[in-house]
Amino acid sequence: MAKNFAEIAFTKSVIAQQEKHGSRRSYARMEAVDRGTELSSAESEFIAERDGFYLATAGENGYPYVQFRGGPKGFLKVLDQRTLAYADFRGNMQYISIGNLSGNDKAALILMDYANRRRLKIYARIEVIEAGEAPDLIERLQDPEYEALIERAMVLHVEAFDWNCPQHITPRYTIEEVREMNEPLYEHIARLEAEIARLKA
């Protein structure tokens, strides 16, 4: 556990619960390691392979709101070691997340790799930039093969991140991943069918 992540996540109430349930000592040792706030190549490559993530914000009434943000693989861009950004496409026009962010720019993300049971958690402050205000950034975030109206750019200033353990992550696979795993079987079946056809000839 990175020190900067623990500084945000481990509030006084959280620490009190850790002490109550006997986990405080082990976490105190782990959080002493300062890994900084800069994303390494491991995090950057992981982010680039994702086609979605969970985004949590909080409204002025204190209630959290979690939504799934999806797009083409790699739509969440790593601009530099402390900055991420993605194009905010027009959706159901409820505007809950950006409404929440207008009063509180703090957010949390969870990025999942279900197939390999990996999970990256990120704390960030989000800057909302309307499309007309930053055309160069919008162009950088645009995917020419993904036809959707970009309303704004969401720029995430990373405050902390941490890799989570794989415990309780149920492996799930996309159609593409299943196809890749089964490709040797498809090739084997094709060879067998060709051999059967040859023997019948």
C-alpha cells in the first residue's frame, strides 16, 4: 500500500476500525512505503488496455454516485505521469457526475482486468473542460473509429493510486478474449475438417 494512498483512504474513523479489528499494525508497516504519485509504465500500460472503469463522485448531500465509464480500449489516456484524461461522450444527459464535480472535484476510480484478476484504484481531482475550450485536447482524445459526440474533456490530476489484491475477483472474459483463448482449438478443428475432407475425397 502506497503512503500517499493511505493518507487519503485511512481517515481517523478508518484507522479506528483497523485498530478495533486487529489489522492496524500490518497496514502501518505497508503505508510507510512512499511510492510517490507518479504513474509508472506498469500503471500506464494497464490503463491503456482498459475499455472502461468505475468512477465515484459525491454530491453536496453527501451521497456517493458510482457510474461505469466505457469506450474503445485506451480511451482513458495517460497524458503524463500524474495526469489522465478522457473524452466525455454524450450519454443519458443526467449529468450527475459533472454536477457532483462542480461542487467537489475529488473522485475515485477502479479499473478492472477481470480476466487476470487485477485491480487498480486511483484517487484524483477532476477538471471538467468543455469541448469548445480546448480543441487541441479534444482532438487528442478523439478516436476516429468511435462515432460519438464529445461534450467535454475530463482531466484527472492523480493524487494517489494503489494496486488491490486479487481476492474475490471473479474472472470474466470479453468476447475478444474468449476468441483468442479458443483460437488454437479453432485451428485444430479446421485441420481435422480438412483431413476428413481429404480422406473422403
